[in-house]
Amino acid sequence: MRPVRLMKVFVTRRIPTEGSAALARAADCEVEQWDSDEPIPSKDLERGVAGAHGLLCLLSDRIDKKLLDAAGANLKVISTMSVGVDHLALDEIKKRGIRVGYTPDVLTDATAELAVSLLLTTCRRLPEAIEEVKNGGWTSWKPLWMCGYGLTQSTVGIIGLGRIGQAIARCLKPFGVQRLLYTGRQPRPQEAEEFQAEFVSTQQLAAESDFIVVACSLTPATRGLCNKDFFQQMKKTAVFVNISRGEVVDQDDLYQALASGQIAAAGLDVTTPEPLPTNHPLLTLKNCVILPHIGSATHRTRNTMSLLAANNLLAGLRGEPMPSELKL
């Protein structure tokens, strides 16, 4: 009896236990993994993916033509443990007939929670307040000290009313937000009805919002969308939050807007590059809160993402419908 030929799977990082266990149980696969929490160097990735039938990657892995060439003709499935796919050369992948799995929906609530947490942290100046406690700046209760901005009776603008944008709007409702604006490629009246959200131009959203949350996908149309012109239209008391992709924002323009007092504050969970160099000018500003891209970082969400990514990969290799396949 001829031995069954195993399909080679390459995993670009350590992943949570539920996903790795699902791959380990796959008797028809031979799994190789970059056994580190740190990104795999490009040369090691090219060596690891050579001859692979399936690739499980993260959003920090650049899957371009060069890597696809290194993988060779065996590669049939790419499964990314992310909802964003801007790290994948989709045109090249489609040309080669490779199927793609991704992980939408499962990280929506965790990312929305983080967006609201970051918004509150930024607008109520929590990092500054904590530092004052530690450095002795807290001398007494003072009527004008450490005042920030509250959500009650405010206008919130959301750029991108997709799954995550809607979840953010849902989380914000109990805070007494008076008016919700949104912008995007087109109006979404059915989705907006739940929040009585108004579809407006990007310019109107910038001008009228007290708080702006960026939750759109990175596309050619959104790359650099939040630039000098955008920030100049914002209120001087407005707070800006980005939880989408760093490249949606021109960070030099954002720095100038914050340093000059053009806008009140900013909170970022995403930057360009990632990680942000420790000497970056934005890190010198008290009115800028920066997190290390932790939108989906809950134990439950990351386990669920890893399991979905593993199941997408295995289904694709076996010629079965994927739980979440990106239609190319």
C-alpha cells in the first residue's frame, strides 16, 4: 500500500493553542512553524514556504510576488489570522488560483471595545493623570486641573461604518452621544438606522465632529485620507482616534496638528511603521496616546481567530468550503 503523501503547511509564528491544536490533529498535514513570538525574517520565510501547500500567516507578514515565487506551484491556500488583507498581493494570488481565508467578525467586538477604551483614555487624559500621581504632580483637588472632554451630548464621526464601525457606534450609545456621523464609499441606510447615523462627506465629518474614530479598511482611496487638510478642518477641541491601519493617517501632519494645538488629542492603536520607533516625534507629545496594535488582544478573541485561521487552511487544502473565504 502506497503511503499517503502529506500536505506541507507552514505557519509563520506561534499561534494560540486552539489553532495550533487543530493543525496538530490534521493527519493529512505536515506542519512546520516559525517557533517564535517575533516576526520571521524574510529569508527564513522564503525557505519555510518553499514547496508548501498551505500557508498560515499574520498581518505583519508581507505576502508578495517574490514570496509566492519562492513558495512554488504547490501553494493552494493562504490563511491569514486577520480581518485586514492589505499585506497580501491579492492580484498575484488570484492570478495563481490560490484560495484565501481570513478572520472577519470574530474580532469585531474586541476591537470596538479597544476603540472606545482608547477614545476615553485619550479624551479624559488618563495617561497624563496616572503620571501625575506617580511623579508627585497631584497636590490637591483643583477645579481646572486635568480637565478633558466628555462624550455626553457630543457629536461622534466614524470613518467606515462596516462591522467594526457599527460595533463602535453600538458601544458608544450608552454614553449619551447626541449625534452620530459617518462617511465611507457609499451610504449604508440599513446599518445606519440602528444608530440614527447621518451619512456626510469626509469634510463635513471632520468639521462637525467632537470625536473622530477611523475604522475603515486601507484602500487606495483611504491611504493618507487623514492629512493636513483633514486636521485643519477639525475643531480645536476635537479628539482623533485611529484603530484601522496606520497608513490611513499622514503621521507628520498629525504631529503638526497636535503640537500646534490644531486639534486637542489623538489616540492610535495603529501606526506606520509598526512597531513605531521609540524616537518618533509623536511619542514626545502628552496629547497623543499610542498603543501597540492590540485591538483584538483578548485571550478569547485571539484563540478564536487562530482556530478560524486553522480551519480555513485545512478546509481549503481538502477542497472544502472555508468557514471564512475571501472572494477574489
